[in-house]
Amino acid sequence: MLTEFKNSIPLSPQGFGLSLNHYVSGRIAAAVAGHGGLTSVGYHGRQPHKKSLFFRASEVSGFGKLARMQVLIDDDAYYLEFERTEHYPFGYRSECRLNSVHLQHDLVLDQNTLFQRVKVLSNPKDSSVRARLLLHGHLLVDAEGRDVGDITNDHFGHFHLKVTDSDGQQLVLNEISIGASMPVQSDSRHGRFKNYMETTEASEEMIFYLAFNQEPEACECALRMNRQIHSYEQSMYDGLRFDTGNPALDSALGNCVPTVCSLTLTDRPGAIKASQSYWIWGWDSMVHAEAYLWSGHENIVREMLDFYRETADSEKGVAHALNSNFNLHYAMAPSAQCLYVVMLHNYYAATGDEATLAHHLPFAKSIVELAGQARSKHNTLSTGLGFYPDFPQLLEQTENDISLINNSLYLQALCAMQALCGGQYQSESEAVRSDLERVLWDDELGYWIDSVAEVDLKPRCYYPLYGQLYVSPFGAEPRADDCLRISQFMRTHYRFERGLYMYPPSMRGFMADGNQLGAYYPSIDRYYWNIMNRSGESAAIDEFEQIVTSFWAEHTYPEGLTHETANVDPATDNPGGKQAFAAKSWLCDAIELNLGLRVYVDGFSLKPLSDSRPFRLYNLTLRGKRIDFERIPSAAEAKLVLNGQAVESHFITWDQLNEGDNRIRIYVKIELATS
């Protein structure tokens, strides 16, 4: 478990600090176990994305050596040990002292290459220091239709391997190279059962690599490793930073953006993997894109707008799932594709980029029109199978449905288009909102239902946490006058110690699939935290902190946590996982729960949640201007101070901000405890 943080970088003083951790950079991913050895290496190339795993070793046993590095001090071999281990999204840095030699060792991923380095920090006895790498041949992963060639050696002593996969139509080749930045010799034992690569000369710095399809030049290895680490450290200083009073929470939130940025593909702008294990999914990428926008990475969202327009199918629309060649695998219902429209609105609101808006607005209009063409025969709502969860059929959906989550996106897209284009969308958005509030609302319970049948409007009385998918400043507007009722229902039925249930355990639908429907998914909890802000539930601040820090102790942004017991889960579902939509959601959650931030085309509004503890946020970026926020508890009046001047409104227009840095101090009135 991680309990210490250096400038919000997770740090383990002794040992690796984690039972398992996943690292990722672009197409390559790797996992390391607590024993210090690699347990998997994967690569998303042109082969089918389900065949991304190439090497696998045990998470418990240290027998299998998967590119395991050892150091040779005066020809005695040592495993590298771990002290003061820093964990990054793409690798780690650690130290150890072996036979009086002080060493630093790193593992760094960079797009297609896994680098490992050992560096001498001090050597008082002037010992000879070399390094070697070990690889068991049987750790290569077999897959249906895969042909694994022989491991060969070149005249430099480097290993090479060709792996061919079938995508059902043609063969796809991936070439794997294992080499070093300095002269090595290599040999194999018992055929290719165990393979050794060893440096031939003592050195102060030695680097091994495992690369897919493009072998790095020896001179660039250290440069690429240093660039990755420096860029990360710089982002932790210059990027979006939090001061909540809890270093673990500050670290979890501060690492959100660097982590999701590590999932981008540099060779295909706008393409972002869903996690270290998953390929590109439309909604995983587009949802909660404000995490990029508010942290100064608007270029990533601009590239996503291009990417999902370019990869859209002329008939089916925006991709939900893509093949490894970026062709559409399948699309969502038209109303669910409105997530693209919302992302365009959020991009323009945060940047004011007129050119990008003008370029993509016709496409956004076509998506809204497509959703409108799927209109119910009974009302103005859009029909289609709910795009979430994975198995909506278990909630009685039949592909002829009026889904809450789909129409939540449809309504937010109409509101977005009204904000971007003016009144031409006003009557449609008002009608859809009215029908949504009437058709998909259970007035007896004071909460939303999952869907109704398009045939006869028969309600399916399931009550999802995710139904109102909050992805814009309009996300909590439906039934806003019932906010307190909604808050009470949610607090009664969804909370548990490590998360929020997707369905109430006491009601229909819970654990219907034995997995997801009884799980906590951070990606769909944003509506909950916004409702807590609007209803003034300050206790939610502690609950959010408890949830996030419990996962961050394992360096985890989870896809989900399946939970069905009264006591705490004995283990995280996938410790060390890096799920993009969880990181993005938590970042937005923290800002919206504490500050009530909503960003519109003409400015932004704030609704701070009163609490006795301060909350500070640094380097948030809007319209190219940096803003620092501070919530300050006060026994006197509540007020908002912008750049030293008190302002009457909690809505800030863009022309009120300085061109450079800005500071907003929000005083919230609290009752002082009396003896």
C-alpha cells in the first residue's frame, strides 16, 4: 500500500509497495508484481486488439523471468531491490544498495518500447558493475491463429522474435527486439528455455529494452527515458494541482491527467486507449473530456473531435468500438452518439475556438438530427437500446426502448446546440426535457427509472445510478426542483464504503449479470456528486475522499469494483489498473462536488459546498487563462473575491478574467462549534 507522496508522486519508502501495478504508454503496457518482476507485457499493434498480450509470468512466483534485470557487482549476481520507489503512470524509479554500491534503477514505457535502466549513484570501492537480462522462452503467450517464431540472435547479441497473428482475413506481423544501449553478449540454455543477455563492460549506466516493430537507437534510450520522467514531473508541478489537506487524495487527483495522457497514441492523434488492457472505445474516450480541457490539454480534445469525425461511418455514425485498423466495429444508438455533440460544446466553452467549432458544427448537427429521426411515436424522446450497461437486455430492454441514459445525452446535446446556435433548438430541448421528466420519472420514489417500452410506454422499474449521465453543465437540470428528493434516494440506496452501487441492492436489477450491475463504476458517478453539491450534502466530501484514497493506496483508477457483501471487499478487482474514464470522472467529481463549477459558452458559475476545511485548486485553465481557486470557511458572510475584488454574482464572464493568472477566493459561511 502507498502511504507517502513526494510532490504528489506516490512513494514507497521500503520495497515495491504494491502487490501488482500496471503501467502504460500509448500502445505498450506492462505489469510488475510485488516481487519486482514483470508479469505481463502487451502491445496494441495492427493485430486484433484482443490479442494484445505477448508475454505473461506469475504474479506470485518469481520463477519465470520476463526480461528480469539483475546487476553483476564484481561478477556476483544480485536481484535489484527496492527503496524509495516512485510510481509513475508509465513506470517506476527506485534505489538500492548492494555490496556498498548505491544504485538507481528505472522501468519506463514509451509508446512501443519498455526500457529498464540501472545507474550507479556511488561506488566507494570502485567495484566492477555490469548488468544482465533474463528471459524464459515459455512466457510467450499463445493465441488462436498466432504463430510464434524462434528467438534469434543478431551479431550485436540482441534477441529478435517474429509473431504473426490472423485477423480473419490477413496475417499481421509484429517484430519484437530485445537489446541494450551498450555492448552485450547473449546465449540460450536448453534450447530457448532460458535466454541471457549480459553487458560485456563495466559501466555507470546500463539500459536494456524490449521494443515492438521499431528498435531504438542506442543513443536515444536514455533520452527517451529521461524525457518521459521529466515531462511527468513537470506536469505534476505546472499542471492541475489540488490541496485538500489529504496528501493521498491530492496525489490521486493530481495524477489523473498525466495518467490519461499516457494512454494517447502519438502515431494517431485523437486515438486514446481505454486502459492499459483495452483498445479504443468511443464513450470511454469522449466522456468527461473536461478533465483534458480544464487542465490545459485542449489539443487532445480537438484531436478527438477530428478523430471521431474521421472514423465515423456514413450510415451508422460515431464509433463506439473500433478495430485495430481504426475502422468501425460497431456504433451506439443515435441518441448515445450525442456525447460527441456535448464534447464539442464543452470544448468551445472552455477554449472559445471559433475555427474548430465552425469545422465540426455541421457534423454535430447531423448527429442531433439522426437522434431526432429515431423519435418515439408517443413523445419527443429518442428510441434505441441503452448504450450502458453491457447487458441492458437484463433490464428488459429489447432494442425498441426509450432509455434514460440515451435521452440524458440527447437532452444535453440539444441544450448544447441551443447554447452554440441560438434559439432554433430551444423548443425541441424544452419538449424533450418535459417528456423525459414525465416518462422516465417515478414520482412515488422520487427517482429516475431505467427505461420504458416504446410499444406501450410500460415502465421498467429499475433504478440506475448512471441513468442521468452527467457530462455537461446541463446534466443535472432535469427535475432540478426535486434535487432534495433525488439526493435522499441516492444517499439511502447507493452508498457503500468503497463506492456507489450501480443499482440498489434491495431492488430489482442488482447483480442481475453477476458482475457489473452490482458494481461501483467511477465513470458513472458524476451525477451523484453533483446532486450532493446542489443539495448541500457536505458529508459527501468525506465519502468521496474515502472512496478515492482506498483505491489510490494501490495506485489504481478502477474500471469497477463488484461488491455484494456487508463488509469491505478483501481485494480490488484489478489492482494497479489505469482506467481512463475513472481518472477523468474523479477529477471532475472533485471540482464539481467542492466548487460546483459549471462552464458555459459565456462564462462559468460556482456553487461551493460549505465545509469547515479549505479546498484549493491550482492551474485550472479556461480560455487560455489560468485560475487558482480557494474555498475558505468563514463565520462571517459568504462572498466571492476575484483577483482581490469582491463580486456580487457567482457567475463569472470571460471578460472579468485577467489575461494572465487569476485567483478566486470563495468564502463559505459555516457555523462555529460552541462549547
